[in-house]
Amino acid sequence: MLSLWLRRLPIDRIERLRERTTAPLVVYGKRGNAELLTAIDDAAERLGLTPGVALAQARAMHPGIEAIAEDAEADSQLLDNIADWCLRYTPLVACYPPDGLLLDISGCAHLYGGEDALVADLSGRLEKAGLAYRIAIAGTIGAAWAAAHHGAPGSYRCGEERALLSPLPLAALRLEPGTVAALARVGLKRIGDMIDLPRAPLTARFGPELLRQLDRALGQEHEPLNPRLPVAPYVAEQRFAEPIAREQDVLASVARLAGRLKLALERRGDGARRIELTLFRTDGEVRRLAAGTSRPLRNPAAIRALFVERLHALSDALDPGFGFDMARLSVLTAEPCPARDQAEWVPVSRPDRAQNYKDRTRSDAKPVPTFADRVLVQIGIGGAEDQTELDRLVDRLSARLGARRVRQLIAQDSHIPEIAGACMPAQMTGTDNGWDAFRRYRAQAELSPRPLRLLTRPEPIEAVAEVPDGPPLRFRWRRALHEVIAAEGPERIEGAWWSEHGGPARDYFRVEDKAGLRFWLFRAGLYRDLAQGAAAPSWFLHGTFA
Amino acid sequence: MIAQLRQSLRALEKPAGIDTDAGCLPFGVPAIDAALAGGLARGALHEIAAAGEAHLAAAAGFALGLAPSGARLVWIAEDMALAESGAPYGPGLDAFGLAPERLLTVAAAHQRDLLWAMEEALRCRAVAVVIGELRHGAIDPVAVRRLSLAAAQGGALALLLRGSPPHDASTAATRWIVSAAPSSPSPGWGGSPSEARRDGVAYDKKSSPPPVRLRSASADDLPLSGGGERESCFAVQLTRNRRGPLGAWTLQWSDDDERFVPATHAQPVAAPAADRPHRKVA
């Protein structure tokens, strides 16, 4: 377990953004009702200031200091960025706000040539970024944290926790300040002072938290790490000796990594539903691109094709800066997938698609059907192969435009028109989506016609009706006046009476105006339900017929 | 002889590299099929323009009516179009004779995305009809050409739906201007006053006649069940046709047959031009 403490994160953040000045720099923030120093730089430290001193007092002592208000949001943003960037060492990175990171490097260190080499690599990068840090490695989270914050930074083996913790102050156990003060009052200052004391009286006096933290630091109780990002079930990564910057190179490495993922996926019979490409820039920036698929997928060429679209869709270019020195492809969501499905995927990439298509049409060329009558055409009406083709289209469109823009219609079991027909991202829907049931219902209930297009929100219209409950004679919609020459209705649709926000009952009319335009209007509310003296129900236009 | 010549001419007109004749979709209306030399050509781009913004729904209905039933459809529209004229509504499509589960709707942020998505969809062999809805603005002739080529490659029917009649030249195979037409009064209706009297509100016979009902009503309170239904009518104008003469027709959507039929109350329209009048004799 590696604990990284960025001990002057706010100061470093400010100094990264501006030119270095000679004046001592302090950062202050409001704690309770007082403005206290929260972080100070080396020069201020030499003056004898410490965090926690009141800002007014510090200013009185040293009028020359420069004080800047804290920006907790920017700090946590920077910490997140550093955490992202630490993903290059291990997928298990947890933030420990406000200024710490925990990295589970078990089984990862040898990739960098051992723990020392990893720490050297990490320190080098942090120094280049101008961040003050302390790094400690120990067997447990608690011990690593204690060593980084209060002890001597370095690498400690498993089993050394007791020796490591004993000389450290009790604050190193991540206790409440109140508990630490109470322990100090009874003469317990170091962890070694209480490590062998009888447990029952300690718990009785100071609560269970004290011993839990001690047990966790000693490794007698497990402490879970809460990673910032979910850990992907399948990961493949590649480091480059020379940073890559061109799009082709990125795509080539995607294909290579996908090839490696394919082996791992095949072994367990899985396919990827959601894939993420993480690109680590040499200067510490991290780019993450995710692409979804509508069916489990493990063909490298198909995965590459998804990222071709994904890269095209970036509004700003990939912006490689000085290049990417590492790429990682992770499968965020995997689902079981039968092997035979994968065989049908034809690897087709952008430039050679037309060629490929022609080849295929030749190979299965059929005699041109004659269309004596309005016949069903053979193209686009089913077959497993068509479904595969369509899934590929959906994936391409979703990767480029976003999954929420590519939708399919679904039928829902509701009598309220806008709920009965809804849209769902096509990658999440099945093949039927409830329409078979809807058709049975429509036939049975003799549902009156529904409009071809439904407005997202019914639009208010000014309507004049001959009789209060009758259809409108004329109405004005979007400033245009429509004279109704024919109407059908009403079809009464009750609101959701079981809900507080169900709305009133609606009387729907299908009307046709002089020009032949056909609309679906409704009156919200019934005259019969009106309270005495209330305003007349209002009219809305909800959809248009062909 | 002439038919042979026409055939060879058509073969010459085809872009290079496309060797399959995708066939055509007959309308079922003899006059139109004759003008289109058999029907609407598949593997080609057709422009369908609404006569005005208000007629966009009719134009969309006409475009959907062209799709063979059971076909896989992709409807691509800009965000704005979906917000302004509403999104395709499943139950309505179902009533129109299309299977909603076979429709894929794509919302594009810009015209560029829309054209790209149309091209992608046209290249997909599983898609039979691609409808692109372009409400405003001109369209680059190069883009139209690209779409035509993509359609020819995939053999799908490409329909470009436009909000207003375009004036620009186009390489599309046909261009239609569609507007809604008043539906025919079916026999035996014409609202009786008793229908209008409900909830104790009397109807005054002397004032202007009430809106007639689309269906002949029974004595029940809700005049919705049974009766003859008025069917949607379209006034379509063929203003560009690469295969034959132009024309104008009034069509009616027949719900039972799920196809267009000539409107029974066809209003007098100008006689269809026998030849293309704009083409001068050399």
C-alpha cells in the first residue's frame, strides 16, 4: 500500500500558476468564525508560522506575507487529476481528501522494477510538476498513512507495522483531534504507549474507534480501499518507449491492446459492452474515451472501428501535446457472449469498406427480384445477419454522436399518451420493446388513431369551441389561425389520478383544418369538474397526423 | 426497341462501380408508376419537400408511406426538428402501418452530423429506408451526390425530407412537393345536433354549423367506435424526375391496404405534363 501525501497542495497549486515571488505565501480559509491559515510555504514556515494560526495574528506578526483565500474546489480538482494520472501505476487509486492519495500497488510494483524504482519514478514526476510530497509504502493503509504523514518516508515491509508505529504520535492513527487530546491528558502520547494496554478500559473510555484504527494500522483488521474509479474486469496496457502523437498510432495501439483483451475475454467467454481507452500524456494529462456496444464484442477490428468514430466525434482534437507515453484499454462492462456471434463480425475499416462491401455483394449475388406488385423487399427485413449489421450501425452512430442520440421507440404499459410511447437509447433496448403487446391491446381496445409525431410538451393554443364540451371551431397555434372543418372525438383520457401530480383528465380531439392539416388537440380538464367561478379549461396541441 | 434503348441509357447513367439494379418500389397508382417508369427507384435519393412548415407532418407521412411495411427504417433529424415538430410517435406509426420496433431514430446536432449519419445508415445493408429530415437551410450538392452514391451502393431508399420547397438544382432522382389536402367527406356523415348536446349543454341550430365529425357516430355518448374513418389525403407534386414526366396528384392513404390510392374526391388539378417542358429541343 502506497500513501502519497501532497503536503502543500494549495500552495503548490497557486505557485504552478504564477511566477515565483519572494514574499512568504500563506493560504487561509474560514474555520468556524475565524480565518485561519490552512497552508504555508517554506518561507512562511521559516518565519515561524504554522497552519492553524489566525490570519489576523499572522499579518500582525509579519506584515510582508502574501495571503490568498483557499479554493477547496480547485484543490480537490487537482487531487483528482493527480489521482487519474497515478492510474498509470495501478488501477486501484483512492483519494484521501484533502491532500492524500492511496495506491494499492500490490502486484504492480514489479512492472516498474520494484517498489524503489516505482517510488523513484513517481517522485521524479511529482518533482517535475512542482509538487511537495511524502511517500511511504507499508503493508496496511493505516501504517502507510502514518509513515507518510508523521514518520520517516520510505518503504516498510509487511510485519514491520509495530516497529514503525510505536514511535509515532497518536495523531498518526487518523483519530479525531478530541480523542488525541483526551489521550494526551492521561499521558498517552505515542502509539507505543497504548499498543499493549488492556483493550477493554481503552474502549470503555475512548470509544471503539481508537482500537479499530490501531487494529487496522497493525493489519489485524481489514480496511477496504475505496477506489476513485471502478476497477475494470479486463485491462490491457502498453507503454511506449517513444511518445506517440498521431491518430493512426493511437488506433494501431488500440487494435493491439484489443487483440490482447480478446484472448482474456475468450478465456472466460465474455464480450465487452463498454470499453474505455485511457491515454496518458507525457506531461501528466490523462484522456479517457469510452465507447459502448449494443452486444458483447471482442473482435479487435470492431473495437478499433468504434474508436475511429469516437476520435472523429471529439470536438477538440485529441491534443497529444508532447505525445502519449502510455495507453490502456479497459473493459468496463463485460457480458457473456457465445463464440459463434463473434464469427459474423466482418472487420471493416473506414478506407476499405466500399471495397469490402462490393466483394460481399458479389459473393452472395442474388437474381434481381421483380416487383410486380408492392412486394416486401429482401433488404432490411430480418435475419440474424441483418441484426448484426444493424448492431454495428447502432454502435458506430452511438460512438460518434453519443448513445443518447441514437434511440429506439419502446411501448410502455400506460394509457397516458406521452408515456405509452417513449424513446430509449438503442444500445439498451431489445428487439421487441413491447410493441407486440401494444398491438394486441390496440386491436382489442379499438384505440382511436394516434398522431404520427408527438410534441415533447403539449403546446398551449387559443381555441374557441362551439359548445363547452365540444371540439374547437378554430384555434391559434404558433400564431397561425386554423379553421376546423372536421373533428373527431372526444377521446377522454384520465390523468394519473393516483398521483398528486397526475394532472386533469383530457379530452382529445382529432381535427382537420381547411388546408387539410390534421392535429391532435386536447382540452385539459372537464367543465363538469370545474369549481364555481374558475377559469375555463385550457386547450393544448399535442401532435400532428400525416 | 425503345425500351431497349432506355435500358441501355439507364445503364450508362449509372455511376461506375455499381452493377446491381436495386429495383424500384411500385406506388400502386398506375399514373404515378407510369411517370416513374415502374415505381420509386431504390438505391437512389429522393427529395420530399413540404409545401410549407405546416405541411411537414404530411410530408413526413408521405415519406413513411413510401416505406415498405416491415422494412427497417432509420429516421435522422436535427435536434431542433424533433423539438419543433415532435418526435416520431410509436403508437402513431403503428396505426400508420409501420412497425415501431423497426425504426431507429437518430438526433443529430448539426447538418454535418445528419449527413454523416445518413451516409452511414445507407451503407448498412440491414437498413431499407433512410429518412433524413432537414428543416432549414440549403444542402451542399456534393453532399446530395454523396448520399445518392451511398444509396446506390447499399440499395436502400434514401429520402431527404425538407421543410420548404427548395429551389436549388439537385442530383436527386426525384423531387416531390407534398402538402396536406382536405380529406374526402365519407358518405353518411355530417354531425347531427344531438351529438353536440352533452352534459346538458344545448346546441343552437341557428349559429354556424358545428365541426362535422370524422366518423358517423352512434347514439352512445362517445362517438368513437365504428363508422367510416376519414383517411389522410396528400396533394403531391412531382417537380423533378430523372426517369420520366412530371405530374401532380391527390393521393389518399388507405389504412386497410396500407398504401396510397388516388383520392376519391380528386380535385381538378393541372393536367400532368406529357414531356418535360423545361427541356428545350436542341
